[in-house]
Amino acid sequence: MALVHHPVKNRDGNVIATAMTNLDLHDISRSARTFGASAFFIVHPVAAQRALVDRLVLHWTVGPGGRRVEDRSRAMDLVRPVQSVEEARLALDPGGSAELWVTSAESRAGQLEHEAARQRLSEPGPPVLLAFGTGWGLADGLLAEAQVQVAPILGRGAPRYNHLSVRAAAAILLDRLTTDEPVHHAT
């Protein structure tokens, strides 16, 4: 999976780069480990941001944090800073066949529903890079490049509220894409 900091949108729809956050790194790497991801790429074009990711990972894998909290070390071991989504795809599969799957908070025609996506992931096929956007979501150009757009997480009730943190959305979607246990709703 990948957390994309560029190309993403700001609230006005302009393409920007967002800053990496420590909390996203920790929480999403733990979800990635829990649900069996093979890697968690942090996509950022700014070298200083990737260097910060490297320093945090070292602290939590081989440094004092890793020695103190082994479970965090195992999760952070999945983190790989890269400059672009394409670099993440090639790291996942040097042959270039990895599919780019994206998700967005917006419902769009042709999105793959969670159950169908889970079924497709269970079948033989190329590796999949599941990308989540920061800011106000992935840039339209990146959404258009994807082989699959996975349906958004929709809230309950009316009107539907759909503004989760990327950490929450990643955890929920990973659960839905890897677990076929029925969901029990609290009343």
C-alpha cells in the first residue's frame, strides 16, 4: 500500500504536496502489518521529507523505540519512502506489472465495490499497490491512471458523512478487502 503526499489536492482542487505526519506513519503501518501488506510506501517528492521518514523508521526498528516496543518495530519495518507512485509500483514489482488501485471519498461511476475488490484480490494476478491520498485526496490525474478505483467508505444515516482521516479510512478499507467475516453493526 502507499500513502501519497503528491500528487494530491488542496481544498481548492489545486495539486500540491502535503507534509508527512508521524501519526499517519505509525497508525497506517500498524494497519498494514495487521492486514498482511508486504510494504507501506510513503510517496513524497521532497528529499527532506523522505529523510525524516528514514530517521523515524530507524528509531522504531533498530533504535531505542524498536528495542522498547517490538510490535511497533515490526510494523514500521514495512515503511519505504519513495519519490513517486511509479517508484513504489516498480519497487513492488520490478517487471512493471503491479496494478495501481486507488480510493477516494467521492463516489464515481465504475468503482469496484469492496466485496468485488476482495474477491479480485483473492484470485491469482499481478501485485496490487493500494494508494491512499492525503490533503483533500488524490489528484485527478493519478485517479485516472489507476487500473482500479475502489468504492469509498460511506457513513450511515442521512446525509451520509464521509470525511474520515486517512488513518481510519485505510484501516477500514484494509479490513473490508481482506476479511470476509460479516460486519455486525451496533444499534
